[in-house]
Amino acid sequence: MFKHIIDNDIELRLVNVQYAEEIFKSIDSSRKHLRKYLPWVDTTKSAIDTRAFIDNSKRQYAENKGFDAGIWYKGEFAGVIGFHNINPSIKGISIGYWLNERFVGKGIMTKACRVFVDYAFNTLELNRVEIRCAEDNFKSGAIPERLGFTKEGIIRDGELLCDGYVNSLVYGILKREWK
Ligand SMILES: CC(C)(COP(=O)(O)OP(=O)(O)OC[C@H]1O[C@@H](n2cnc3c(N)ncnc32)[C@H](O)[C@@H]1OP(=O)(O)O)[C@@H](O)C(=O)NCCC(=O)NCCS
């Protein structure tokens, strides 16, 4: 079971049904902030929807296709970080994340992301980690930039968000580049 204490304030725990209500409440209290870049927010209407997300995530974990971890900051649930789109043929994986608005600006996600990249290279023995974000999602793009990822390109209309298509930026880092 993935559980990782990052420092005195931040802890990562594999998502589990026992957290469904807590995670849903966090999404519900931060809808305006989250929905701009996360199209699933509007369709997350109750803890039942969050439970479906958790069930799906646990299925992925059981099939070695990735997993999601909740982030706790000073004992409070703050957001989620996850591994998705594992590509065994090139040993690649993607990371996605979100934080409740109250927890933005503290460096939490950069620290969580560093742990995930380490895990991808050193535990999962992968070769490439990718992060995609909307072209104007500067706070999201700043995370791979802080961690030394390369901005590799743009996928035109790479994401369909609530307000329509947007271009995605692709950031990548390879095992040999990770220190
Ligand atoms: C994307 C998202 C997670 C970024 O959150 P964030 O708080 O900016 O990211 P971090 O937790 O890494 O914190 C970085 C901020 O904390 C500051 N910070 C404080 N201590 C820090 C530390 N020790 N290390 C790094 N940054 C630190 C940084 O300066 C930065 O603040 P700034 O943007 O004012 O310069 C958040 O904006 C979010 O959830 N957005 C909505 C959902 C979303 O867009 N998800 C991504 C879809 S691709």
C-alpha cells in the first residue's frame, strides 16, 4: 500500500473508499478554482461520484496501470496526485494533480510531484515521465519547470475543458536526466 511521509506537514496516501466523503467535500468547496482545467469537476456531484473515481483508481492499481494518492497537509486533505496512461512499450507514464484552492502557493504539489517522479524512475523502473497541462495553466506548468522537465511541445486542441478546446503543453523528463 503506497503511503509516504514527505515532511512534517505533507503525507501521501493511496486513495481509498474511506476518504470518498472527505475528497468530495474538498472538490465541492473548490469548484470554481478546479473546473477551469479539470473537466470532470462538473460531473462530480456527490460522494458517490468520488467513490466511482476511487474504485476506478484502485482497479488501475491492481492492474499495475497507475494509481492516485491523496495529499494531506497538516492533517487536512489538500488534493490528489496520480499516475496515469502507463505506456509499457516505452516505459512511460503521466502525472496529473490538483489542489484545493486553500492549499495553493505552499509548494505542496512540487514536493509531491518530486516524490512521484522518484517513484516512477526508482521503484517502477520507468524511463520517461510526462506532465501535460493547458497552455495558459501557468501554475501547473511551473511544477515540471521547477523539477527540471523539458518543455517538449504543444498538442493543438489537446484538451477539451468546460469552456472548449485548448492547446496542451507537453513536459517530459527521462530517467537519465533525473537527479
Ligand atoms: C496546478 C496546481 C496544483 C498548482 O498549485 P501550486 O500551489 O501553484 O503548486 P505548488 O504546490 O507546487 O506550489 C508552488 C507555489 O508555492 C510557492 N512555494 C512556497 N514554498 C515552496 C517550496 N518549498 N517549493 C516550491 N514552491 C514553493 C511557489 O513560489 C509557488 O507559488 P507562486 O505560484 O506564487 O510562485 C493548482 O493550481 C491547482 O490545483 N489548479 C487547479 C487544477 C489544475 O489546474 N490541475 C492541473 C491540471 S494540468
